[in-house]
Amino acid sequence: GAAPYMDQAIDWARQTGLKVIVDLHGAPGSQNGFDNSGQRTNNIDFQQGDNVQRTLAVLQTIQNKYADSSYDDVVAGIELLNEPLSSVLNLDDLKQFERNGFGQQRTVSQSRVVVIQDGFQPPSSYNGWLTPKDNNAQNVALDHHEYQVFTDELVAMQPWQHRQYVCNNVKQYSGADKWTFVGEWSAAMTDCAAALNGYGIGARYDGTYPGSSYVGSCASINFIDQWSQTLKDDTRGYIEAQMEAFEANTIGWIFWNFKTEASPEWDAFRLIDAGVFPQPLTSRKFSQICSS
């Protein structure tokens, strides 16, 4: 199984000074229908049959292990479920699942942070829920994911519009009464990354996604050595705008991802090597994008 690999990854993180959030990325029946749930499907059956109870049982195994004090130096939190599609799921039942998952965590650790993914709802919509005023719930954080590539309208925007969208969209994830962080974001202004929309499915940007219209070519997007200086600067500006917005309005961020096979818009290492991702992180090529 995956457990030995998870243990190795956590050991590597400990050795390099990284913190880890252990999350359950896929649930029985699929919580969102996305391939990252383990199956791409139109039947989102997470809340059918005994799937919720099966998920809680899996979570209990994870919680029992990583709540141990030997992980205090490296495991920052345990996230109950990645990206539950709240627009399709029964929200009341979803919140009950999350409350139960929180309760399970507290039976084995009072201090380990419980992370709730916001289910594509504004984090502020969870205000008053699982707070100290709600049965003295402590150490709860919200994980918000922020992308600009999953609709035809977003991939058709110009770079300056992507930056403006970053600044204007702050209200969608600010104002929460819990610790909130942006747990996924990227440098992507296109959906050209391999298999981003699912294995064998094309991209909206080049019109190969079903029902989409051509915006531009994906031919060079996945080869950063072919990027023009203008594209590098536009991408750097987009990254800096997001960092500025996230750092001013949340407790932090996690870039998705550190390394890919061949998708530089999603690859921190390639972006750093090309001088596109700020190094050090406080370095800025453009100043105060959202406040200018």
C-alpha cells in the first residue's frame, strides 16, 4: 500500500524542515467526480450507501497514526477530505461528516489542526461553525483553492485581466473567522498542462476541450525554454499578484505543485530555475500589483 511511501515523504519533509498536511484526497464513491478523487465520474456517490462511514473509518486510521506526538514537529494538520463538490452534495450532510471527522480527531489529539476544504464555497460561509463558540471547537483551519483556468471565460483573459481578477477576487476568501490558507494555486493562465482536465481530454485554451473555442496554441506552453520574455514577465506578475493577495488576506499559501513531469505553469522548480518564481520569496519584480 501507500503507507510506506507516505512515511518516507514525511521523513524527507522532516529532514528538510518542511511541514506536512495529511489529507484524504479521494473518498469511496467519489466526493467530486474529478479524476483526483480516484475516479472521473458523473456519479458522485460519496453520500450514498455506507460510503461516508467507510470514509470516516479510513480517516480514523489516518488520525490515529498522525495524531501521535512523534509527528508534532512535521505534521501541521490533517485535512478531512479534498475538494468535496458542495454544489452537488448535500451541504448539511457534508458538514455533519466534517463535524464527525473533527470529533474523531479530538478523541486522539486536542492540538492537531483539523483542516476543512471549503468545497468551493466562500470560507466566510463557514463562520460560526466549528469555532470556540460552537461546542468549544479549537484548532480548525480552512483550505481554499484558487485557479483561473477551468472555464472558457477564464482562459480567454489577457494576463493583465488575470492579475486584476486576483485582486478583485480577494473578497471570495477573506473575512473568515477561522485560520484560512490558500492550499492550492498555480502560475497557470492556460489549461494546457497534460491531463489537467482528465486523461485524454483536451484543453479549452486551444479549443480541443469539448465545446470550447480556440484562444491560442498550447504548443510551447509546456516547454519553458521556449517561453518569450514577455510570457515570463506576465507569469511572474501573475504569481506576484497572487502572493501579494494571499499573504495580505490569509495565513499563507501552498503552491501546486513543486514538481511535474512536463507542465511548467504548475512546476515551482522549473519556474524558479527560469527566474519566473520569486527567489527569495520576498523578492519582487513588480511592486504592489493589487494596491497600485
